[in-house]
Amino acid sequence: MGWDDHDAKKESYDMRQKMTVVSQGMFDHAVSGMNIEEAVCYLEKEAKIRSFREKLQKAAPEKDLKPVLIEGLLKNDPGRKKEAVERLVRGWLNADKSVAIDKEKAIELCFILGLSYDKAEQLVLSISEEGFHWRNPSEIAYIFALKNGMTYQEAQELEKKAASIPRPEKESKNPLPDSFTPIIRNEIYKLRTEEELLDYIRRSSDKLGQFHNTAYHYFKVWLKRLQNPQDELVKASAVFKGEDLSLKDVLREYMFQNNVRNEEQEAEEDYVRKIVHKYVRKNWPNEAGLSKMSNRRIDVTRKVLILLFLATAEEPEDDEFTAEDIFEDMYQRLNDMLISCGFSTLDPRSPFDWLIMYGICAQNLFDMDSRLRDLFKEMFGELPED
């Protein structure tokens, strides 16, 4: 499933090698052996969350961001008031402000900044935590436009044509064997003209869609493993009481739902702490969401995949593996999985990812689960059971 295994491992390795000084510092703290209280204190008081400005500047270091962004946004939408656009851009470039924009806007910024496809892919990954989706007709159009040096206006026209081509209303729970990204990507690479691209989308409507097939495959396999374990010792545990687990049970036992909840923030709460909590809580899975993912009504999220991966992970069979070996193995496999699904690799400057890296430094998988639960309790307090 997903990318070629060698390519995934190479990209995961490259991401580790390319860490900035700040990222490396946060990574080192995550694996330094701090106790739970020290770890939470460090993250809540000293976290250097990557600002939106940093993401844009890294993608286009030679650009003077403010005038380029204002000019580009006004050109793409002449009906907007200049004062409103200037205010929006000032907010984006405020180093201390948390900025959330959708993937479509992130793609527009790639055109405004004049990025190549490769740089655009990295910017979209850093903003939305997922790269371009090669099965989504709309995003296929933007990929083609970036690779062929088209303007944003030209790309929008092509996207409208691609999105208007009829396709099945609901995506299959059993994706076709030739509907996974590597095959689609190789086919699209061969296309040279807009007409060829649109014809391909028409002919391939049954294997294209908005959702990630590789991610869905992992989701179904891992969720089934948790709900219907084959290990008799596990099935006999107090957790199961002789029965298969419901989605609610999975959320409580394996996704820490009772430890991470949305709750009212105190007005005087420290700003950095508030932002850290917001990043951790963002898109935390719930029962309705898992049900919709299972029925392919919404896409599987990166956060859900990470939690399922950890819940079903198995330790290396080599008895001589040290705790450091186990961490490296887990870190590599987790990143490989994320890459294969089109998601961004673990980022030490993302509060949730930092907690995951801290968690997998445990001596074994059982300790990892309790370590993460204790982390969340330290951050959010003891929350009542439903």
C-alpha cells in the first residue's frame, strides 16, 4: 500500500536530517528522558511552535512576503478591499499569532509565491499536515498547473473543469487495486496537455475521489484489530469483558478521549499554554467522527491514524533491542506510514507530535500507553468519566 517502501524511508530519513536548529532542539528535549511534569512544563512554557510566517518564509526565502501576498491576493480576487487584504496579511505575518487556513487557501499561496511543485508540496504539508492528493480531481488540476507553470487564474479554470466531471456520489469501502496513489501518480505524470488530463479524469472516475485510500486501508485494519482482537489473553481482559469493543470503547481505551476534552479556557491562562492545548485538542477523534470515517463519509485524519498506529504497534522481536532502538524503530515506521498516506512526518515543533515523540521514548509499548495517558492528565487534569 502507498509509496514505495524505499522512497518512504528515504524521505523520513531526509526530514530528520534537515531539521533546523530550533526543531532539533525540541526533538532533543522530547527524547531527553524528562519526567512527565518536566515534559509538560517544557512544552507549555518553552514550546517554539512554528509560526505561519516561518512556514511561508521557508518556502520562499527570497520573497518580501507582505507586498507579494497583498498583490497576489488582490490580483486573484479584484473585488476585495485593499484594506481588508492588508489586515489579513498582517495577521498572517504576526509571529505570535496562531493562524489556521484551509488547504485550498494554502494552494493559492503556492501560486502567489511562485513556487515549484516540490516546494509547493512542502508548504501545503506544513500548513495542512497533508500534501497534494493525487486522487482528487480538483487537486490533480492544481498539481498539473504547478508542474506546467500556469497562473492561478488558469489553474482555477482547469480545476472547475476537472471538478465538474461526474463521478460516483459515494466512495467505495473496497477501493480498486489500481486506485492507490503510486499508480495514479505514475499515470498522471505521462499527461502532457489539459485535454489529456481532463480525458484521464473522465476515464478514471471510478478510481478517483476526495478521500485517501491508503489511510482508509490502515484505518480499517487497525480499527478491526482493536475491536475484534484475536489474542485470547487480550479478549479475556477486564477491558473486553468477553465482548468486542464499540467505537466508544476504542476511544476511551486507546485514544485517550476521557483525558483530552474540549473545555473552557481560563481568561488569565498563559498564552503559550493556551495555544499548546489548542493544538493538542484540535480535531481530537470522537465517536461520530470515527463512524463517519468508517463509512467513508469523511476522510481519515492524520491524528486518528497516529493514535491507531500506536494502539496496534508491536515491539521488535529482537530481545537485544535497547529503548533507543525501539524508539528509532517506532519513529521510522510511524513516519513511513504517514508518508505513505500523504501526511506530514512528525514535527517536533507541533505540540501533538512532540507529545507523541515523548511518548514513544518509553521502555516498552505498555509503558508508552500509560506515559501518554499520564501526559494528558498532567496537561488537562483529571477529567470525569462519562
